[in-house]
Amino acid sequence: MMCEKKYSLTIFVSIIAVFFICFTGKASWGRQYLPAVHWVFCIDTSGSMKAKGRMDLLKEITERITDEFIDPKKNIIKTGDRITIFSFDEDARLEATSLYQTENDLLALKDKLKAMNKRSGNLTFISEAIVQAIDVSGKYNEFFHTNALYIFTDGKSDPYSPKWSKEKIEARKKRDQENFKKISLSGKEHGLNVWLGVLKWEAFDDAKSFVKKMGKGGHLVDLTDFNRLSVAKALKDFSDTVRINVTIPKIKDIDFGTIPYNNGDPYEKSVSFSLETDNRNMPPSIVGQMSFDPDNPSEIARELPLPIKTTADKMVINFNLANTNRLKSGKYTGKLNFTPVKSQFGALVIEPAHVNVQFKKSGFIGFYAWKTIIVGVVGLLFLLFVIRKIKQKMPIKV
């Protein structure tokens, strides 16, 4: 009796295991793209940010980041994003970094931002803050689609003091030049995205030179007039350019047609759909990856990249499949996953992120059946025509 119960339990567990494997295996071939972003803030904590008798710029920035940007209720940051905070004056310091999963993950960031209000350092070593931010973002780069780096400063780049020794000044100048080279390479070759928020007019010329050295990744934002462009609005504007919404309103399932039995390789078909984007002036760069259902009728590569061309309001998908004569006849199904081009600035929120796709490979009978029917119909019509002509020429019997 005990043996029978044990045997029954084994069978039950085996059935559950098989069901679980089949279920998870079926679901695994359709992957959901998550447009995660690494947000990095570098905040100037030099003495001039807390000048007496004027706006406390440091407090304004830290409170706005806390209340407007990293507040989950504002819906700017998303689950899976990382937030990193640096402070800089004479030196640059990594204050905190946290992967956002729950609101508890933001507590340490908020505490650091609050504590930074008490800082009052000297000098402004901007290039060092950017380079350290590049290094940190590089460590997590494979996990995020975009690195968004924000620099808030009220002064010009001032990395050393004339009161220092000659040796110390020369060492700091050398470090500053090395930093600029790294920033320039990152901006032009590696898609570094930097928004330099300038809080005072006297820092504008210096900020422009920074942006120029950053290459394509540099963006200058005027924050000198808080009434015209508040920090809160600037942060919102920044986030909207980093994570752009792209909607494909009429797309549901895609049928790439039927591949003839003997088509002479390769098979190609293009389909087009309309697009709706937040930024109508810039066509989103999207790539497509078709993941095939394991239950398909023959051996086929599990993933197939599909070239996608876009304009500001249109997307064209090109389905191109080589060696189609090797495929067994039948219906092939899968999912087409849409993701942004990695090198493009910004992470796209694509809706829908994936759609069901299918195509068919015609069998021998199916391929020749229609030809046989056509030939048969034409032959029958021709035979009827001939019989009619013969009857017309035959003598009439009385």
C-alpha cells in the first residue's frame, strides 16, 4: 500500500514537472523589452551654490530631484531603472547608487540628497565628475539601454587654486586635459548623453566649450531663469527626451505570406504600419527580432533579425528568409520583438513591444494543386471549344 502511494506520488510529480517545463518553454520564446535607463546626477556643491542673500541653488536642485524626479508618483523613473548621485567641488564623490524596484530603494538616495545641502566646498572640477560618472555607468552598461547624465553647476570649470604649489597645479591641469579627451571620445563614439544645466549666465561660455568637447552627446540647458524654465520642468523635459513613447496603433498579428514549394531562394516580403511618436521630427530607430515557436514543423534558427526602416510616422518591416527550400511544409509561428537601436540616443517605449507573426511553406501538393486545377480548367474549356467547333461543321441529319 505504501509502495503504491509512493508510486502514485512519483507519477503526479512527474506530470506536474512535464507540464511546468512545457509551459515555461512555450512562454520563453517571447521576450518583453524593458527600456531601462541609468539616471546619473552630478551636482555642484561648491560654496557659490549656497551664496548668502540669493537663491540657495544647491537646495533647489536637490529638493527638485527628490520631489519631482525620483518620486514614483510622478511616473518618470520606472521599475528596473538605476539612479546614481555624484557631488563635486574640488573633487568628485560617488554619493549613492540604487536600482529602483520598490520605494524603499529610494530612501538612501533621498537621505544623501538632503545631506548634500550642508556641503560648502571649494573650486569646481566638472570634468572629473563627468569622467567618474562615465566609469560608473560603464560598469552597469549592459543592463541599461541608455545612460542619462545630468550636470548641475553655477560656475565655470575651476579645477585648481592659484594658492596651490606649482607641482599640484600641473598635476591637476594634466588630469583635467585627460578627462576632456575621455569625455570627447565618449561623446562621439560611445553615445554619452550629457545635459549640462547652467544655473548662472557667467558660466555659459565655459559650458558651451564643455558641450562642444562632448561631441554629439552634449546638451546645454539654460536654467538661469527659474521663472522661464524651472528645474522641475527641465527635469521633466529631459526625461521625455530620454524615454520616448512610440505607438504602432494598427498592428496586431502579421502574416508574411506563403513561401512557394520551389521558389528558388530567398523569400522576401515587406509590410508597413503607421507610427505615432512623442517627437514627430525624429524617426525612431527600431530593430526587430523574430523568435520562433519551438513547435514549428522543422529545424529553423530560433531567432531571426528583421530589418526595419522608419520615418517620423511610418515603419516598414522587411521579412527576408534564405534557404527556404530546406524548410518543411507547414505553418511557422513566432513573436516579433521590437527594440530600439542600441547606439541611438534614448530608450523607446514601444507599444506593443511584440506581436504574433506567421508565414507558411507550401507543400508539394499544395504548390502544384493550383497549377493542376488551372491546367485542367483551361484544358476543359479548350476541349469544349473544340467539340463545339466540330459539331458546327458536322452535316445536319434529318
